[in-house]
Amino acid sequence: MKTITITASVILSLSSFQLSNADILKTYTVIKYNKNSGSKAIIYNDPTIHSRIISALPEGSKGVVAIAKPRKYSKKLWLNVFWKGKTGWMLSKYLKYDKNTSRKANKQACQANNLTACL
């Protein structure tokens, strides 16, 4: 499978991202966290809440890109994500699929690399 590097828009805050001819970028928006407890949507180093915290995202943060299919660890669904240059794991319950941003990201990636198979 051919792997290429894309330069995505500021909307996604991606500087460089690997995409194969058949990959589809899926982007998400942070939709909720418990404001009363002060918790935020966290990107962890590994798919466990006991792992090192990489970043804390406020509600409404856009452009969280899933870089792998969701996986279940310890009875919770996790996504391996990329956001503003950081890669890690997030609980899926804090994310909502963003169809419009995903469409824009895929269109831009395909145009930048003269690909038609990924649309």
C-alpha cells in the first residue's frame, strides 16, 4: 500500500499526517465532560485513565482526528487520535463524529495528493 504525506488545513491543526490511498480521515468534536468535577476530555498516552496525560481538551474542541479504528480496553471504547500535533488515546464517549470537517479533510487530502480512490 502506498503511503503519502498530506498537509492539511488549519481547521484540523495538522502539520503532517500519513494517509494511504484507501484511508479515510475521520474527525471529531469534543462534546461533553463533567463540568462540576472539573474534568475535561483527556488525551492519554495509553488507553487507560491511569496513563500519562498528554493534553486536556475543552468542550467544543474540533479537529480531533482518529488515526485508527476504535478499540475496546477495560470495557471502555477508546480512539487513537491526533490533535494539534499530539497523538494519544481518548475515551470515545467524549467525542462526536464531525461529518462536515471529515469531508473537508478528505477532500483536501485527496486534492493535495492527486488521489481519487479515497473520496
